Amino acid sequence: MKIENKEMLLYSMNTAYEELKCAMIEYNMNEKEVYFRLGSCLHWIMDCYERVKEIVPEEQKNIISFAGGGE
């Protein structure tokens, strides 16, 4: 399986994570801003996983299963 736009997916996921960390610091834990950034970060994590789950080893799929992405 060829993964299209791998670099863009990883960039987006990493950027969402960094923005979440910044929101927790810069917005002094503003609940709405942190909630939004957390949702965005989780979206990118799950989007990336959905595109590569066929090549993820079974033992590593258990890490994701708590988020509803496991088989």
C-alpha cells in the first residue's frame, strides 16, 4: 500500500500536537481553546492511523484501541 502525502500527514499531526502544547501554556489553560486544540490533535492522529493501519503490527494496534481505532 502506498501512503499518499506522508510528509503532509506527519506535518499536520505534529503541528496539531505542538499547537495543543502551546495552547496549554499560552492561553493559561483556557478550557475552550485547549478543548479545540485537543480535538484537532486527536483528529490528525486518528486520520494518520486510518491511512496506515494495514501496515501497523498487531501488537502496536492495542495502543490505539482505547481510542476506538482498534480492530
